[in-house]
Amino acid sequence: MLKEGFNGYRIPAGCAISGMISKSGRRISGEDIIKSIAVMHDRSNGLGGGFAGYGIYPEYKDLYAFHVFYNDLKCREECEQFLERHFDIVNLSKIPTRKVKEITDEPLIWRYFVDPLHTKLVESQLEPDEFVVRCVMRINTEIDGAYIFSSGKNMGVFKAVGYPEDVGAFYRLDEYDGYSWTAHGRYPTNTPGWWGGAHPFAMLDYSIVHNGEISSYDANRRFIEMFGYKCNLLTDTEVITYIIDYLCRKEKLSLEEMASVIAAPFWSTIETLPAEERERLTYLRTAFSSLLITGPFSIILGFNGGLMALNDRLKLRSMVVGEKDDMVYLASEESAIRVIAPELDKIWSPEGGEPVIVTLDKDAQH
């Protein structure tokens, strides 16, 4: 699919995604993921870039890390008052940045390490994760000018309007170390480029980078909003993030089962399978029919302890996987892997609808 750029140029399969993970839990500098996504510069147009890093906050690993954009001091004050009523704020500060001439019009960018107040949890009768999700939704919906764009533990999202290599430099990601990273260069399809609309999209420790465009957005959105999610950004990637949170956290599906919902095999394929597998996939397709994602997509899902790559059923977007020693690399193009790992033990392209799930070794520290 071709997309038209602002200067009249047309580029194929716009957007670039990349990811990497050390299965041993070895912490890697953010420099490598910046190098990887920079190779695919021409897939984006400067309207969005971003990263997610896991294992980057070991000193606060048991606290939720909120990354927040503010339009002004007034909405920051209102948001902080809300946070103080609902959370124990252990640490707060501006997120460190450096001046990069290509990154302009930045909002106020703050970071909070928080723990839900015990009294509020008892009063709400909610599990901590659900309490956090509801608070994030309230802030993003009700406080004009405040937007929490990252809310997981021992992880963080960093995103902006700009090319991803400039975004990485802006956020000083060379000063962070994590056991896994994802990255995105954005070529907006149906929404304007703005700081909150850049990828990754995140909820709790789930983060999504996405290349493609889903045609099932309205059906997916209507279903997921019945369960308390608010799709404020009107973009398909936000919906994918909430679908994964709903299926994995609320419905307790495994990653493989979740993949069999959003990139379900065709009925003609299911009919040819052994009875037990046919029954399982028939149930998933029937029970969660409104969460089937249609249209071209490739995604990388980040979560605490691993990464997952997934293509649409027809493989209309590219995805390459490489392995070297304890490292696994995922990217839109082989060049994005070779630039940081020229010699690989193995490289391949997953089939359409085939999830590639990589998790930390059992004895890995993260």
C-alpha cells in the first residue's frame, strides 16, 4: 500500500518498527535501538517517533512509573492533586531531555513513581492494576491538557513528534539501560502527528508499536469501550493496546490465545485441524469475534519479561526475526537488525498470523 507524503512523494509500507531483547536479562543501552530504527528513516516522515524500554527503572521496579505530557502548569497542578488523592507519590521529576533542534513545541514532560493508596484500594475493591487503569483513563479523559502515556512497572515509553533517531537523542536514551527495547518511526495514516499520537501506545506494562492500518477499528472500538476503556485518540494502535490488555489481563488468555483472537486463522483453515485444536480456535473466534483485527498490520508487543511479534493473517506488512547468542531482534527490515548485529545465528520471516514470542530465561533478573 502506498501513502502520499507531504511533499508529494509516495513511500511503500510507511512506518517502521524494531525491537530487541536479551533473554539472559542483560541490560542494553538505548543507543542500539536508536541505531536500528534510524536505518529505516525513509519509512517515516518526522511526524512521530518513539521507544519503550523494559528494565530501565530497577531502583523503583515495584512502583508504577507514570510518564505524563502537560500542556501547561494549570493542568499539571490539577493532575498532581488527583495523583496525591489516589497514590503515594514516592518520586516525581521532569523527564531529562536534551535540546535537539529538530524536536520543537515540546509539552511539559514529567515522571512519577507511585503506589496506589491502600485506603483507596480497599474503598474501590479493585486489584492494583485495575485501579491504575481506571485512574489513567480518568486523567486522560477528564483533565484537559494532561495525558499519561506510560503507566507500567520498571518500564517506560518515550515519544514525540519527530524522526525516531531525534526523539531518542532528545530523551537521552543513551543514558538508559534495559533488557528489551522497542521503537517506531511513524507515518500517520488517518490522524495528525502530535506528541500523544506517536507510538508506542501503552497501558500498564503492555506497549505496542504498529506498522499498518486496521479496517476493523469501529467494530473493535465499540466492543472494547463496553469494558471501561476510553478511545480518546481515535487511532487504531490505541485500540490494539486496549484489546491486548483486555484479553490478557482481564480474560486471562495466554499470548498465543490472544494472537489467535486478533489474527485468527480463516474458518477454512480451522476446519482442517485436529478436533481439539479445531474446538479451541472455534471457541476463541466465536467468543471474541468483535476483536478480530482486519487489514494490514505488523506489531511488536512489549511486556514485562518479553516481546511478541505478530503479522496479519495475509502478511501484508513485513517482519523479520534474527537471533544471535542471547539476543533476539525483530524489525520491519533485515537492515535494521544487521546494523547492530551483522553476524546472526539465524534469521527468518514469520508466517502471517504466526506469533513470535520471546521471554526472559527463567533465571534472568529483571
